Amino acid sequence: MSKKWILILAAGLATMASVPVARADAAFDACVEQLCVSPDQMNCWVKAGAELCADDGSCSDLEDHAGARILDKTGKKWKVETQYGTGWVNNRYMMVDSSFCPGL
């Protein structure tokens, strides 16, 4: 098999492998948006170890299970309102009660 065909095959496999991940990310994002409606509820929270970063770049550690209300999303960061303040949190620290979101 020529080098060209190996590269085409590798690119095709990489594309096919990313489709389920993209669907899972979209399902998770939809669930976050559905459940994260108030900093006082506990169906959506920010897990321990997360930093809440303000627009000016200053960051502070959040308590575990900080309820969150979604304000915005950019790339892999969510802008949230919590009882500890408002700022940006990395996507990997957002948690949801998956019993409310079939398919997760």
C-alpha cells in the first residue's frame, strides 16, 4: 500500500472516531444548559479542584459541589454564576445528574 493511501486511510479513521465524541460532547452540553439554571440547585454543579476565573484573569478555588447557573460558553469553558462568584470554569469540571439527561 502506498504512503498516500495510508495517509488517506488514517485521516478517514480519525474522522470516523471523532463523530461519537462530538455527539457525546453535544449531548453533555445540552444537558448542562438544561440543568444549570440556578446557583441554588444541585442537579448541576462544579466539582472539587475547579478554578473560577474572572474576566480579568484572576482565579479562585471553588468548593466542591458548587451549584452553577450557565451564562455563556466559549470553546471548552463555561461562564457560570455560583454562590462564590461569577467566572469561567473548564468544561471538565462541570458535573450533571445524568438521571435527568437520558443518553448520557
